[in-house]
Amino acid sequence: MSMLEWTLQGALLLLLLAALPFALRLERGLAALRRDKAALHENAGGFEAAASGAQSVLSGLRAALDTQARQAASAEALRDDLRFLVERAESLANRLETAVRQGRPLAAPAAPQVAEEPQRSQAERDLLQALRMAR
């Protein structure tokens, strides 16, 4: 071999020795990327589980909101019915008071009697039961 070949081979050897630390650093970086890739896949699985859990919670909240809306509508209907019954009861009470005053002249007040519980109509009983259930 000639001197030129030895010189070229020596230069090649020096270049290979200079590239060796870079190759080692590149290998370490690739190994870290592989580890990070596994951690990334693991975190992605955790994210998917959290997202599906959030989705189920949201569907539960939607169902609760729908139930609440139906109950609110029912309560409004009951409120309107109660308002109607109160207005009707007031007008009936006024009529009854007028009839009692016309039918009975002013007299000495009689001894108070123990009031018996009045007989209630089916509608009144149903309304009272609905109000008790609403509490």
C-alpha cells in the first residue's frame, strides 16, 4: 500500500472516531424517544378513559336536566291549578259569607263550637296529596 492509501485510511479512521460520540448521542436520543412513545401511548389510553367517563357524566347530567325540566313543567301546571282553586274558593267564601249575613240577623255570638273537619271533594284531596308529595 502506498502512503496515499495509508493517509486516506488514517483520515477515514479519524472521521469515524469523531462520528462515534455523535452516533452514541443519537442512539440515546432514539431510546428516549421510544420510551416517550410508550408513555405517550399510555397517556393516550388514560385520556380516552377520562373522555369516556366525562361523556357518561354528561349524558347523566342531560338526563337529570330533562327530568328537572319535566318536574318544573308539572309544578307549573300544579301552581296554575292551585291558583284557580284558590280564586274559586275565595269567590265561594265571599258568596257564603254574604248568604250567611243575609240569612241571619245580627245576634249575640254563640259559644264557639268545635269545628269538625269538612268533607273534602276528590279534587281537593288529590290536590292536597300532590302538595304533600311535592315537599
